[in-house]
Amino acid sequence: MIKNAKFLDSKNLSNYEWHEQIRFPAQLDKEELISLQFIERGNKMSF
């Protein structure tokens, strides 16, 4: 599906600039977002 979307650049969170305006739900923190652990637990995420 991602290949079909034909995104121009591949992006990841390793060089993302985190700042204090970013808010996470109480049950999720930055490390869980980066590791995608919330998916393994079956939790949903929306932005």
C-alpha cells in the first residue's frame, strides 16, 4: 500500500524534532510511539 502511494521521501522518527507542544495520550509516551508498541497491544492512534 505504501509503495502505491508513491511518497517522494522516506521518513522516520529518528531525526524528528520533538518539542513541548507535542502532547501524547496518557497511556502513550514518545518511546512507545517510536517502537510502535501500542500496535502490538492493539491500541489505536489518531493524529
